[in-house]
Amino acid sequence: MIKLPTRLCAGVLLALLTVATWAATVNDFPKAKIAVVGGTFINDALLKKPGLIKGHFTIKTKVGESPKIYYAETAAGIPFYYIHAHGEGKWLETWAALYDLGVRDAIGGATAGGINPSMKLYDYVVPHDFIDLNIDRPLSMPQIVYHDPKSIPLPRYVPAMDPLLRDILIDETRKAVRGTHDYDDIQLHEQGVVVQARGGRFETVSEIRMFRQWGGDLVTMNVGSEMAYARMIGINYAALVAISNPAEGVGEWDWETIKKVYPRLNPLSLNIVLAAIPRIAAIGDQPRVGDGLRMHPEMTSE
């Protein structure tokens, strides 16, 4: 691992990025306002695409060292960060790192089991709300994460995801799946309630029946946490989810069903994300819905 001088010029730094991993402070590497937090909807398709990744690094956050963060640029030179596999188990560290890096917008996603019978295998869903049944991750960001310890928010989730990012993902997904007859069997669902189950196993038929009675449309393992943490630290977030199987009791599937999903949908998901990034960058620093959904201490009493 190479330790870089603090005031290394940007041009030399970018050259080193192409050949080295480095550990540094948040002031020492290329900046990006957009992040992609990968899941099974994209798997390692982004890592394997030639020319995207320029280098990778880790940073120390107040809650521990971050997962590996990749610095990437689109073909048009728009910078973004990529974090693989939802942070590879470093839930708090992932979002604390993106907060420290100054990220404003993030795209996440996953594959999911379809609870709603209309959400078929290979369909895309851009969820609008979530039910979080997480029991083993912190419910909120520790106070020490925030740059101003007196500005700890109590966020609302109405809406749960950023409307501008959702609109961009919906539009780019529609273009991608309707741009060729290869995807005539894929439907786009412009909303859905995603249930985040505990993870580590598939759900039972009875659990899925309960989730459906609650209003859940699809079930996965990480998107709920990402929605929650992103809003807590002021990052606008939306997710692209692909249906990899019917949820238990909704339909029949086996392991071969899921194996066929990734080679077909991962490259397509990557194309959708890469098409979305320039449009996200064009949003700029205009006020966003999430800015008004985070209650600050000045609105409360001691």
C-alpha cells in the first residue's frame, strides 16, 4: 500500500490512482459528489468494465475504517465513487465514509424476491417506500459521525427516496428495456414497498404471507438500511431493484433460476446506472426534498 503525501498535486495523484491502492485523509484524493453502492443488481459488472475504475482507497471514519472505495469516471469524465456489495458488512462505515467524502447523491440497489405477483422474474422495480425488519444493525448513526455534534437529525421518510433520483432511474430503465426487443419480457414497476428482512437466509412462506398483508411488494436484505442511513446523513438516495425469484410461496424457483439472472441483468443494470450519472450530476446543488425532512436540534428543546 502506498502512503501519499498530503499535498500531492491532483495530476500526479490521478496518475498514481491507476496503479496503486492508497490510504489517505479525505483531502488527499479526487472528489466526487455521486456514489454507487453496489449489490447483486450489479454484482461485479462495474469492476470488470474497462476504463471505469481509476483506483481505490480506504479512509478512517469515526466508526472505523471504510470498506474499499473505488474512484471511477464515466466515459464523459464525470467522477463517482463505487462501493462493492453494500459495503461488505461495514454498514455504518460505508455511509460515514460517503458523508465524510461530501457525497450528495447515491444510487443503490439489489435483487429481490417478488412478493407482489405482478413483479415477475427479471422485472425492475424502483421502490418508493420500505419496511425495515433489521435487528442486527444500529438503528441510527452514532453521534460521533456528524461533523457538528449539535446537529443530530431525526429524519422523516415521506418520501422515503429522493424523487429526482427516482425519476431519473425510472426514465433510464424504461429506455434501456424498451430500446431493444431483447427485453420485451421485462416490465418496469415505478413504485414498490421493499421489505428488508434480517438476511442470512431466505424467508418462510408464512413470513412472506405476513409481509404481503403489511403491504410489502418485494423482499431483500440491504436496501432498507441504505435508505435509512442515507437520509440520516443527508445523502439523496434511490435504488434500482431486479426481481431474481418469486418470494417463497408466491411461485416456484430453484438455484438455477437465480444463476440465470446475473449474467443477463448485471450488464443491463450497469448501463442504466451509467446513463443516470450524468443526469444526476446535472442536478447540481439545488434544494432537495430530503433537506426539509431532517429535524435539527434548533427545532427541539433541551
